[in-house]
Amino acid sequence: MKTFRLTAGAAVAAATIAFAGAANAAPHGVRVGELTCNVASGWGFVFGSSKDLHCTYHGNGRHYERYSGSISKFGVDIGYTEGGVLVWGVFAPTSDMRKGALAGDYVGASAQANVGIGAGANALVGGFDKSITLQPLSLEGSKGLNVAAGIGSISLRPAPNS
């Protein structure tokens, strides 16, 4: 039990540091829109977790695209969380983005501590030629008992517009 408390304390400290860094990070490029993702509920295990994503990208103006994929955390991830919503500002080298440019793999540091209602921060880089930056606008609104710290990644692929 003492080991769990120490691990949980370390995760809370990591979450605080990661949130401060993500909140102060200045993305490079032009803000081209917003990506909103619904994250599936699920269990985290000692060596990580993977959850399904269903996302909508709203480009500046009325342009939108749908993406599906998964979010993964590697490292300590113990417990169950109900689904949540992640919202990122999308930054690219130019405002001229081709359709499907967000498809690809994104990586970044991730940390979260959660008892009841929780908040985490995720800053990711990837997509077309690894030139897209996803900057957190709204933090995870998940419910549950969960402690997670590790490297986060997202894989996005185009989904049919409906």
C-alpha cells in the first residue's frame, strides 16, 4: 500500500509538471482549426492502455473532417476511467491544409492523476510530415480512479463523413 501511495504521489507531481509545461508551450505555425475527440471508457494496466477515439476536426471557416483512431499511454496506468472529451487547437506550418492532413501518428509527453473528476494535459506532434501540432484547449473530463504517467500517442485515420 505504501508503494502505491508513493507511485500515486509521483504521478500527481508528474501531472502538475506536465500540465504547467503544456499550458506554457507556444505552438509553432498557424492555427488552422480545432480537433474534438470522444475517448472511450476502459481499464488501464500496469504497462499502459489504449482507448478508441472518434474525432471531428473543424477547420477555420465551415470545413470539417471526421477521424477515428486510438490513444495510447505507455508506462504506469492503473485503474478504470469513463470516457471523456479532448479538445485541441490544431497548428500547421501554413493555413493551406489538404484534406486528411491530420491522419497519422502523434506523440508527446502525457501525465494524469485522477480521483473522481480528473484533469490531464496532452501536447502532441505528428500528422502530415510530422508538421502538425495539437495544443490542448480543453482538458480531459474523465471520471474514475486512475493514475497514469508515461508517453502518450495518438493514431488518427480518416473516417467517413456522415
